[in-house]
Amino acid sequence: MELRSSARFPIVVAASFAAAMLILAATDARAQNDISGEWANLLHEDINHRNDALGGGPRIGEYTGLPINDAARARADAWDAALWTLPERQTIFAPAQYWARGGGGMRIQKVVDDDTQRLIAYKIYRAAAGAGITRMIWMDGREHPPEFAAHTWQGFSTGYWEGAMLTVKTTHVKEGYIQRNGVPSSDRATITDHIVRHGNVLTIVSIVDDPVYLEEPFIRSTNWIENQQQELAGVISESVDEIPGRDRGFVPHHLPGTNTWLKDAAREFGIPEDALRGGRETTYPEYRPTK
């Protein structure tokens, strides 16, 4: 009996090993890194910029830490928050250049092929203050559209795995912003997102490359925490006439040299005006001793 049992043992082990290999072959190992789920936005990065109740939002003329050039600075200096009262702008959700920073929760869903169960895309829905937007990250190897294709608020995104990290490339974005005080981003910008899941925490590192308004790539991170109890609202926003009596076609703005709010941040925070103006040099620690 012992000899017969011993003789069968290698066969049983081999059969078990073969079965395990078949299971692994039928299961995509990348599922371990699945980013799908319900995610709540953590606001500890730049909370004074992102939470109006706690920090009031970024001040006019405050461009610290932004590698912007003169063209971007001029656009931001001319910006007026009353732009958001225009009917055509009231229901715009955060553009791709700012998509991970805006408030509100996020749902990430898998889109799979019914027959093969292969992952086709991740479908992301963001909602806040009655506005919402859906973003697709295509995972099936498709090419980006030609340069002349239409641009949208969320652009065209494709993703691929680098180990446990999902890297997403986004092109074809509309002109948007990288900060909520008028710092612009052009329609030639491209965005690279690196998305990593650690248990119930999701980290998104976004890199914006913009040949029009940035002197070098702009990098920032955003963290999310899993929240299976959250319920995201649908899109209920509608445009209204917030400020009646305006001339038709009027666009709120400040002509060069007329924006009297640009120096407020320097007085409030005690930061040198030059440092507040942004630019590549001001983003590095070596800049501080010079002021």
C-alpha cells in the first residue's frame, strides 16, 4: 500500500500543478491591481486650494509652485472669477488637466468583453455640485486619434500596466486650467497619470506637459480612499442668468495692469511677490535662499 501510494504521489502533485497553471492562465494576473470601485476624494494635498470652506481657494495672482511661463501668467492675471457665471461655463466639470483635483467622489468600473472577459476599458464617473463627467481609459491597445480629431474636456485616454502601476496617456483635451484661479492649460497639453492602488488607498500622480504655457512638466499627486457606501448623484446642473443686465457677449476680464487683486496674496501670506508669480526657478528649494 505504501509503495502504491508513493508511486501515485508525483502524479497527484503534477496534476495539482497543472490545474494551478490552468487557473493562472485563465485569470489575468493584473486583476491583483484592479482599480475599480467607489472612491472618496481626500483633500489633504493643497487643501487650502481645493476646499473653499477651509482655505477659500487659491488667491488671485498666487502661482507658487507652478512652472508657468509669461504667456500663462498674462492669461491668469487677466482672469476674473465671474467667468463662471456665464451660462456656457456654469456646468463645465473639471477638465482633464485638473480632473483628479476637483471635489466630489469617483466611481471606476471595468468594461469587459462579454465573450472573452478581457478588459476593454476603465469607465470613470466623477460627480460634484450637481455636475458630472464620464471618462474612458481604453485598455485594449487602440491608437490615439489623429491630430485633427475633436478635442473634449476629458480628452482621449489609453492605459497600460507597468507592474502594479497603471499608466494613462491622455491627448486631445480642450483648453482648460491647472489651478482654479485662471492659470491656463492649452489644447496642446498632454497628461500622463500614474495610478497605484495600495489596499483601500488609490494614489494618482498626474503630469501635465504643455508646450504653450509650461516651462517644464507640472507634477502633483492626489489620494483617494475606498468608500463602498458612497452614492454619487447624477447630473442635475442647469445654466441660469446669474447676473442680469450684462451686455450681450460680455466676458469678465481684467486688462493688463488693471487687476488690483494681484498683490493680495503677498500681503496675506508674507511671501515675496516674485515667488508668487511662479515659473520654473521658483519650484525648486534652491530658489528660497535668493529671497
